[in-house]
Amino acid sequence: MIDAIPQSGTYITKIDLKVAASARFIRESIETRVIKEAAATNDEFAIAKLNTIIANQKFFSQKKQFEKFFAEDEAFHQEFYQMTGRQQVWDWLQTINMQLNRFRMLRLKVEELPWDNLITEHMNILNAVKNHEPEEARRLIANHLHLMLDEEDTLIKTFPDYFTNIPTDKKQVL
């Protein structure tokens, strides 16, 4: 995340959209399977934790505390990996998610991309898991993880100097 250029300075690297998109693809491929497994469980403790996480997100959304909101967003997704015994997979994903997470955090700073939509999607995903609807849970998580692609143009327009490896067709949008 930091470039140190001798006799020039230290600079924060730009978000590599190609790497972020690849991380999103991998995460979606894995998480759609994890969520289906979660929908087959009866882990009431995990469901209670997920409800608490959503309540925390609502609170942090109202307070506009984006770092804490983001941490709860991560905790929401991680809980499904934990409840399916796939914590190691989550830990592995974190090694490739750096650019994706930078993109997701930046997204929270764009006013026309409300946080409430994320909370609503989380509530819908949780309801599908609670109701043991694996295909619906899979569909909802896939749509949720597709947000990066849906919101990419808005972030590029808002923060054009924050990105590298912008797909050619996206550069023309600027």
C-alpha cells in the first residue's frame, strides 16, 4: 500500500482495480458456497451474533463512523465462515482482499451510495440463512458481492486519481 521511492518520498499506492476485481471474483465464488452451507445449519448462537452485528451497523451508520461500520461489515461475512467451520478460508481470503477492501472502504465515503442499502442486504441474507433457504441465500450474497461492479463507475468518477488499472471502457466514462 505504500511506495517508497528513494530520494523522492513515500506515497500511498493507488487502488488496483484489476486486482480488486479478481479478489471480488474469488470471494464471490467461495462465499456463495459458504452461505449455502450456513443456510443448512441450525446455529442459533451465530444467528444471534449476526443480529447483533446488524444492530451495530445500524448504530455506526447513524453516527457516520465508517471504520467501525466497515469492521462490522467484515464481521458479518466472517461469521458465516465461522459457522461453517471455514475460518481458515476466511483468513486465506484476507491475504488477497487488500485492494478489494480499500475499494469497499472508499465506497463508504460516497454520499450517493447509502450505507442503509448494505444493511438491508445483510438483513435479507440473514433471513434466508435463518429460514434455511440455501438458493435464496446464495442469490442474495452473489448480488451483494456484485456491488463493487455496480458501484465502480461512481467511485471512479468521485475519486479519479485513487485508482490504477482502470478498465479501458471505464476511462472513457471519466
